[in-house]
Amino acid sequence: MKPTTSTPPAAPAKTDWPVTAIPGQPGAHLHGEEDEGLDAAAESSAEADNPPESQAPASEGERILDELRTTIRRYVVMPSEEALTATTLWAAATHLQTVWQHAPRLAVVGPAKRCGKSRLLEVLIETVHDPLITVNASAAAIFRSIDGSNPPTLLVDEVDTIFGSAKVAEKNEEMRGLLNAGHSRNRPTLRVSGPNHEVQKFSTYAMAALAGIGDLPDTIMDRSVVIRMRRRAGNEKVTAWRYGRDDVVVRELRERLAAWLGGLHDEARALEPKLPVDDRAADTWEPLISVADLAGGEWPRMARAACKVMTDYESGRDEDGGLKIRILTDIRRAFAGEGNPPALRTNRLLDILNADPEAPWAEHSPKGLTSRGLQILLDDYGIGSGNRRFPGGNQAKGFTPGQFADAWMRYCPPENPAPEAAPATGA
């Protein structure tokens, strides 16, 4: 069943912060005590159970997704509201993976230990379709485990033991190839087996969540919904996870998800959702947005907002030029933070870049990012510092915004992306 063409809801307010927190930008973390979040969710749930006469009752799908979202929030501090929405939809989408053309990966990454990566995987184990959890398995074991018409959902913890360094990753090229191929249907791996040495096809298609320290290889990140976890702050509270108690309760949500989505295969297959992204990002996000459209309510809008904000942020980090695109975005932010002056001294720009604890520049060299290192990053764009006149008649090396205008337009995400309004859905 396709969404109706009735008047779409109003577009959400613009969001100018990415999926991970950046100093000086509000709202990237979920703030407030856990109890406050749960109280708000409880009030929202009560309103859904007892809607005013003018408000249509929430659909079964909307109620289940709301409960799943609240459940994840109860046990894990997510890096943003968008990340929480995306994770909820990804877990639900695993129950319809036989419908999708692409199997999006969920890359749960963080800069260090104790960022909540494994805890998030523990919650997902109890919510996804037929979970298959592993640590550092071989590619052969994986593709033999997921071969079939309705494969399990693969969850790999401590994936940094497979891809954590260039030397280790080189030994696991087969695993990387398997995870890349399994993003799309009809990409089997071939093996010679049996006494007659016959060629046998093994399906690689399966949805997968991968958790570990540091980024995964670029080709996997490009096929992933990326959740950038952060270490929990002292004022951020979560409920302790206890097996035999919490897993039993969460598992009931999995049963409800399976029951709701089990009868929607034909409707899901017929959907052609309007997406705010294209190319590989559209392939990855289509299953999540389709689930949101099936649920209705606020979910279509929230799904598209999450898609736009998260993909825009990741667009400056992927491929082999990730740092070179990231430097453009950070320089644009530096100019804005200084009030967009006609010129910015090189030394001042370097101080701003190196002061950002979330950026890689402070660790670029023992002295942080230097003028020489900055010039190397900007060489491909034909941008270099020059003698500029500053207030007071002083001259110094610096940059002007005009030098970056063309590069910002071509390579950087919009400064304040506005997610597209979601189409209204029929009953």
C-alpha cells in the first residue's frame, strides 16, 4: 500500500547540528535524566492510548516503534535523537529483510572503550529478526551461517579486532568483501566443495550490525547507517541491563514487531518512498524510511530528518579524501564562529582547529595541525594562505572566505540542511 497523496505535514524546524556533538553547537546529545525522558515517553504513550477526539489514534506500528525507541533510550545514551530514530527503524527493518533490495549495515562506532557500543548491541540482539551474534568470526563461517532465503541478522561485536589496523585489515580482506557484497541481493560468493570439487554458491545477503572502536573500512561505512557513540557523561543516567529480566521484557517487543510487519510484505514491497538522499545513501536508508511510512504518525518525518542530518554529516568523512573534506567543513565553521570576518589569520585558524576535541587535528602531529599540514590538506583545492591586511594596518598570513567559496559549494554539506517533509500516510 503506497502512501496517499494527501497534504503532507509541515516540514520540521531546521537542524544545524550533526549526529555527534560538536563543541558550541547545542542539542547533539540527549540531555536530562533518564527518568525525565521516560516520564515524557510515558506521557506521550498515555496520550496515544487516550487521544483527544480531534486526534486519530496511533497505529499499531506507530505504538510499537514508539515503545522500541523508548526502550533503547532506557538502556543506552544515544549520541542524538536522529541516531536513536535510525537505530529503532533499523531494528524493525530486519523483520522485513526478505523484502528489501539492500541490507543496510548499522555501524556502531566510538573513539574509545565504554561508549555504550556493546550495550546497544545487547539490546538489539533481543529486538532484531533471528539474531546471530559473533566476535571475530571467519568469513567462511559467516557466509555459511547466513546462507538461505530468510537469513539471520548478523551482529558483530569488537569488529576492531578485524579491521582495527591496516595490517590486521589486510588479513581480513575476505570479510570486508563479504560485508560489502552482502549489502545487495544476488552477490553470492563461490566456493569449490565436495569430493567432486563442484562450485557452490553461498548467499552473502543479510542485515548486519557492526560495533567497535574507530571507523570501519570506507567501503563498509559507505553502506552503513553510522551511529557514532560517545562515553556517557556523569549526568546521563541509564537503567542497568540484567539478563533474565530486561532481555525477557525486550524480547516481547521483537514478537510484536514480527507480528506487525509479518503481514505487510506486499505493502512494503510496493512502497516507493520519496527519499531526501540519492545513490548509495538512498539504497541504505530506503528500508528504514519504508518502515517509518508503514507506521505513519510522526515516524515518516522523523525518519527523513534523521536520514538527511546523518548522511550530510558522514558525507564529509568518507572515502579516501575524508580528512580533506572535513578540513573544509571545519574551516567554514571557524569563519562562522569568528563572525565571518573578511580574513582570518593562519595562526588563529590553526588555534581554532586544534582546540576542537572532536576533530582529528590536535593529533595530526606532535604539535597538532601546523601551517604546513594545513597547506597539504588544501593543496588539492588550489587554496593557500597569503599576506592579508588586518585591522590596525597589520599584515599577516591568512585566508579569506572567498578562497573557500567554490570548494564549500562543491564538497561540503549545506550549513543548515532542512529535511524534506514526509508524505502523509493513509490509514
